[in-house]
Amino acid sequence: MFKLMLLAAAAACSAIVASGAGAAPTNAPNAFPVTIVCPSGTFDAVVNGNGEFTAAHVVDSNRVLIPIAFGTFTGTSTDPDGVVSTETDPPVAKGKARPGNGRIEDCTYSFELSFPDGSSFAGSGSVTGFIPGK
């Protein structure tokens, strides 16, 4: 349920997401920045889409991280008056998706969104996925 709130938050803040250079759709509707830390490196990426398993596009690159499972997600929202609420979502898996090269990575991700009214939303969790061509 909290991930659905995240998608709504992403849609609400799409107008204030900073755009950047590169192949990743940083200025696309519903796009928001996320930092992904994997054994193969740390990536600044954007997520642009409505699905729970939407790929993350690596900024300044044409690479994507395709998720196949998420660990526990923790989200924290702060309203304009400074009231903080935290909620967690349980792990979820996509199914039997596997890359052709079999190279799956266990990564973590985090993001922070700020809104014009002074409220904010931050989230973090783990993701298992793969980067095609890697």
C-alpha cells in the first residue's frame, strides 16, 4: 500500500524533479530520482512509470536496472507542520524473471522527494535485479 502512495507522490512531484543530461528520462512525467547501490557500483537513476516493477534508468547512460524482487520498503513522510509518519511494505517478487546472462545483483536504493508545500517523502529498501548487457 505504501508503494502506491509513493507512485502518487512521484506523480505529484513530477513538475519539480530536476532535469539532467543523458539518455535517462529525468524530465519525463512521473520520473523521480533514486540512488541505487549494487556490488557493481553506485548509480544515480530515475524511475519513470506506474508499475511496481518499472526499470530504473541510469542517468547519463542508456543502462537500466530491471527489478525482479523487492525487499522490505520503508517510507517516511513529513507533512508541512513537521509531523512524521513511517510505514513499511513487505517484500514482493515478480516471479521467474531471469536475465539471459544470469547476472543478478542484490542492491539497495533510496530517494528523497520535497514538495512545494514543505512536505517531504523519503524511502529506502532493497532490490534484486539485473542490468542487461553487464
